[in-house]
Amino acid sequence: MCIIECDDVNVNDDGTVSIWCYCGWGETHPTADAADAAGRAHIEAFDESERLYDENPAAWAERYA
């Protein structure tokens, strides 16, 4: 499961913004908006992967394995 909460976002000393997910994913971006967009994209990609697995495990294996 992928979850990003407010305390999973950190403003660094250089002004960049780091964001992490409970799954281990993490990235650093130049702005909070960019970090937020990356986090949302990460969650959407995970959700898409779960939907595909539920609908067609063989297709999921072809794409992600």
C-alpha cells in the first residue's frame, strides 16, 4: 500500500522539498508543488498497478515483472 502523509514531506535547508511514501519511494523536488505532483503521480501509478493486478494478473506480470 502506498500512503503519503503531511509528515512525509520535508523542506530541506537548500529550499528543495523531499517527499516519501511508506513503500520506500522518495524523491526531492525544487518546489512543494512539484513534490506534491510527484507524490500524487506515484499514488496514481500504484493504484493503476493494483487495478490491473485485480483485473488481469497475467497482464500485470507482463508489465511489472
